Amino acid sequence: MDVQLIIGALTAIGAVGGILIGYSSWLNSKRQNIYNEYENNLKLLSDYINNTYFYENDHKYEGIDAYSAMYDLLYREATKKKIEGKEDFIKFYKEFYPKIQASIGDFFRMCHHIAIFVMSHRFLRKARYYDLFRLILPEGARLLLFYNGLVLSSPEFLNALKKMKIFKNLNYDRLIKPQHINWYDRDFFGEIWTIANKSLHLTEKREA
């Protein structure tokens, strides 16, 4: 009887082990398939960024330069109008956005698709994916994403951007005003939010 119990126990352990091995194999395969799909989405986004163009004053800007040119235009016009508060900026941006929409509208849609794609898969080690996404975004694109997010992004997209700390390495000195960093919750930035606010506080104190 004891031998039969031992054999039964070993059989049960073997069955459980087989199930666990099978599940682990399935999970790894699923993760790899998702990662392959994600890499394809990133490649499409990277290709789109490289092929973006923007015309201003009969000059054609391409690739990364197009995003810099669009942000520089936003910066100049907001500065010229002396935009101060967040509500004033929102009104201003709704009037400004049509000037760049043809060049950048699909970029925002692709970013939305990728961010929501990552959020929707609970099996992913998300930090790895967030880093890859941030790395392919040129600075001009992230600055535009910063201001567009305040006005035209859905709550679902903003939640995804918060989870991935999309502005983790943002050069806040390039914002229209560095203080605008506080138009977002600190969770969008990580440690840079604290560093920026310490810097702003010291600057304000010295100017006083």
C-alpha cells in the first residue's frame, strides 16, 4: 500500500510538473509573439518618424528635423502670444494644432496604439517595453507629445503614458516655460520631476 501511495504521489507530482512546464512554455511563446508584434509596431513608428515632413515658409523639414521645426513653431507662437496659464494654453493649442496636424496626426495615433498595446497585455515585463518606446522618440516629438497630451489625448492614453513615465528623461528646460512641468502629475516623469522643481524653486528664490 505504501508503495502504491508513493507511486501515486510521484505520478501526481509528475503531472503537476508537466502542467507547469507546459504553462511556462506557453507563456514564453506568448511573450515572444507579443514582443515580435511590439517590435514591428516600433519599427513602423520609427520609419514614420524618419519619413515625416513639415513645410514652413516654403522650406521642407524631414525626419527628426520636422519634429524640431513643429515644436519650434509651437514655442514661438505660444511665446509671442504670452501664454501663461494652462487654460489659456489649451485654447491656444486648439487653434494652433491644425497647422501641424497633417504632419503629426498619424504620429500621435501610432503612439496611442503602441502605448495601449503594452497596457493591454498583463503577461509583459512592461519596463523593457517602455524603455524601447521612449528611446525611439526624438526630443522634438516628446515635447510635442507633452503639449498635445494636455489638450487632445484620451484619458486611456494619458494613463498609459503615466505608467511608462513617458517624460522620464525630458529636457524640461526646452518647454515653453520650465514651470509647465507641473501641468502633469509627477508620475509621468519619475525623479526628474523632483530635480526640476528643486531647480525652479532655487531660481525663483535667487530672482527674489
